[in-house]
Amino acid sequence: MLQEPAPAIVVTNFAEHTITISTRIWCNRADYWGLFWDMNERAKDTFEQHNIALPVPKREVQSNVGGAKSTAMPV
């Protein structure tokens, strides 16, 4: 990771059920993928250490095939 330009972590979006946090980190081209995976792993580990759970979207599908209503099931 390069120190110039300085790394930045910013909130880029507030939505109904999400807050999007973006990072701007500069590195040498050859280091990109290693840094990319490392930063994702570090973010996941930090969330876990602070008991921050990421929500999982839930959907319910109901079917009415042939007039017989089926029970709802999560997707």
C-alpha cells in the first residue's frame, strides 16, 4: 500500500437497509490482488471481532399452482 496519495475510507451511500463504505487505497500494480484480498479479509475479521453481523436478505416465495396454495419457503 502506498502512503501517497493517502488512503481514504468514506461512507458513500446510505440506503434503507445498508450503509456503503468505500476505500481508496493506492498500490503498485503488481501488489493489487494481494492487497485487495488482504483488505477484504481484514474487514471481515474486524467485523467479527466487534460482533458486527452482516444482514442476509430474506425473501418469501408463495405459489398457487392449480388452485392449491403451498406453504411459504425462504429463498
